[in-house]
Amino acid sequence: MGIDIKNVLGADYDKLVSYTAKVNKNTIHAPGPDFVDRVFAQTDRNVPTLRNFQTILNTGRLAGTGFVSILPVDQGIEHSAGASFAPNPAYFDPENIVKLAIEGGCNAVASTIGVCASVARKYAHKIPFLVKFNHNEMLTYPNIFRQSYFGSVKQCYEMGALAVGATIYFGNDSAREEIAYVSDMFEEAHSYGMVTVLWCYTRNAKFKTFPPHAAGSPQPEKTVDYHASADLTGQANHLGATIKADIIKQKLPVNNGGYAALNSGGSSYGKWDKRVYTQLAGSDEQGNGGHPIDLCRYQVLNNYMGRVPLINSGGESKGAGDLQEAVLTAVINKRAGGMGLISGRKAFQKPMSEGAELLHAVQDVYLDRQITVA
């Protein structure tokens, strides 16, 4: 028996489950049991890639639904192993990472070349491996925001991986280099029949700026962080779809108006249209406001209207509120037209039984037929 989603979300449940999105659900390619046949098979991907995508969709508690729940544990590089695993030192051992993904009923486990390689002969045939081949290591001083190679596509294939993953820091001075080599490596991965997953993150210090204000008018007192704005993340997603990512991982939008802010006060950046905010995301002309489902739906629109599925990240672990936040994120993603969640720290920074329960709670959202696409 699953969790009581209504009880977990409280007053937020009705606000989310009864909401109708601004952009009609019939215009997007929503996930479903037939997603590979209905949508993915229309692409130029080869037969082994189609088979491996279907295998991922046929694994775990969500098998046959068209949704995914993935456990990602690459934070040992991204956030330092000590900081990531100190709450639960058992996860210094890669086997426990894979065990949690299996116990948690996940469709796949996502981790580093080293983690997956260390237990490949025991587990690669038991749960799909999604292997990250690049990372931003944080030991360089001072810290920089740049992805580095940590392995080859051939290594991922030879250890039995069904999918490869990479990160691009869009908006950063390294972005064009990362776009070029990730695109090449995705082409190679497809030739081996592996599914490609792209972490489409924005990263630029200028994305934390003052909210929109007219030239000559007083500058607002506080800055706003637009790294997870619907408009900037949406464009990052669109670039990711362009280099043939099969699945895109993105942070759930927390605001909107990134382009408006970067084009205010006499500055000029990129290209934008106010209808992105008003008609497509339910915000005002400056990008203020907007229902969480509409903001996430705008990310789906940029994923070729859902032809490239969207999975949202679970975010950092904050303790007591993790379950509610994870379930809330899952409801928003599902109702927006997303394919699922990729939740790591909320699960592995707890005892294994508690981590598995949290993963099951997320999956219960996607198994609940009363929660539909908005």
C-alpha cells in the first residue's frame, strides 16, 4: 500500500491536483506505457537504443507506466565524497549505492565511471546503469565551474551500461566547449545503442542579479537567483534537445523572468518575448509569478513539446521536510508532463530503509491514476 499523498501535501494537494495548465495538455507528448512506440521510435535512433530505452522503462516499481525514478549518486565528485557521504558513510562503498537503487525500486542507477565499474559484473545485468562520463570536480583551488572528462563512452558500453549521462553548464564560459564534446560523445553513445541523458544546468554569476527594473528607475534592494528560472532553464533544455539528448534532467523551476532581469537597467542579453511569460507560463510581463505546474510545463515545451522527456532533480537533503518536498516535486513534474524524478541526496543521506521508503513515496505519485497531466 502506498503513501497517503493527500495527507503528505496537505492544503497544497487540491491546489496542484485540480489545476489546469495554461498550455493545453493535448499539445504535448506526454509519457505513457507506449512512449517508445508512440514518440521515441519516430526518431533516427537505432534499434539497440530503442530497446535500451524500453528496458529502462520496464524496470523497477514503475515498470510499464512510462515514468522513471532514478537514483543518482555522483556527488562524491561534484560535492566531495566527505561532504556527501558523512551523513551515511556506508555509501563510500559503491555496492550500497546500487543496493539502494534496487531496494528502492528504481528504473536505473546513475553514478560515476568508477562507481559503476567497481560492481559491474555483479549488478549491470540486474538494474540498468546510467554512467556519467563528465563531472565538475571541486578540489581545484579556487573552485571553477567546468566539466572534465572522467571516462570514455566505450568504457561505459563495455561495463554494460544502457545509458550515459553528462552535464553542460549553459551560460558559462565553458559551455561552447562542453556542447561540442558532449554532442560528439552522444553520437558515439547512440552508435553503441546507449540512451543519452543530459544534466542541463545553467551556471553564470551574472544570473544572480536584480529583478527587472526600467532604465533610470531605482535599482531594487535585493538580488534574485535566476539559475532555476523557467525561461533560462527552458532554453538550456532546448539546447540539450538540439544535441540529441534522449532525456533531459533539469532543476524544478523556482521562479521566472531571468531574461527580463538580464535585459533591464540598460543591459542587454539574448533574445526574449513577453509572451513566454504571459501566454506560456502564466507569469506577468516581467516574469513575476506563475503556477509551479505552468513553470515546469514551459520546460517541457522546450523539450520539443515533450518528445525529449523531462526529469526533474530532487534537490538537496534538508532533513524532516524531505518527504513532503520530494512528493510535491513529483506531483508538479507529473502534472506538467514530465517523465519522473532523479532523486539522490534525499535518499542516500539516510539509512537505506528510509531512503528506499522515500523513493517509493515518489514512485507512488506516478502510480496514482488520480494524478494526471494538467
